Amino acid sequence: MQLRFVVLCSGFGIQLLKQEFDEEEMLTKCHCPSLHIFGKDHGKDRQIAKQESRELASLFDDGCSVIVEHDSGHIIPTRTPYIDQIKDFLCRFL
């Protein structure tokens, strides 16, 4: 299956990935365009720690990934400027 892009909201699972792949594979960044959305303030997202989402985002190539850090906790933000960043990313694939 070939993915055109991925959207990871409060993404986590880096420990599972580390178990599945060896260290050399983990150092190779994924070149799939990616949108990472997560809360930026410590404690606002009570389900997923910000650091877990940051670590997962770090596995994707900086040149084709977009990170949206917002101040709304464990939700997908719907107000400016966050929604504009999300729309800009998604419009690249229409």
C-alpha cells in the first residue's frame, strides 16, 4: 500500500516502533509527507505526553513534515492559526 500522506494527532507509539525495528532502521527518516498535531503545553493533553508526539514526529523528514503545536490539549484545534496550517497541508493533496 502506498500512502500519499499521514496525519498523526497526539501521535505516540515510539516504543512499539523501537521494538519492531533495529537501531539502524530507526535512524532512517520516513519521507512520507506528514502532519503532526499535538498540544504544546505540559499537562494540557492528559492522554498523550507532548514528548511522545515530538519523538514520533522526529522520525519523519523535516522537509516534508508539518508540526502543529497548539494550546488546546488533546483535541484537534479548529481556530486560527492552527486550522489554517492544517488546511494548507491537506490542500497540497487535492
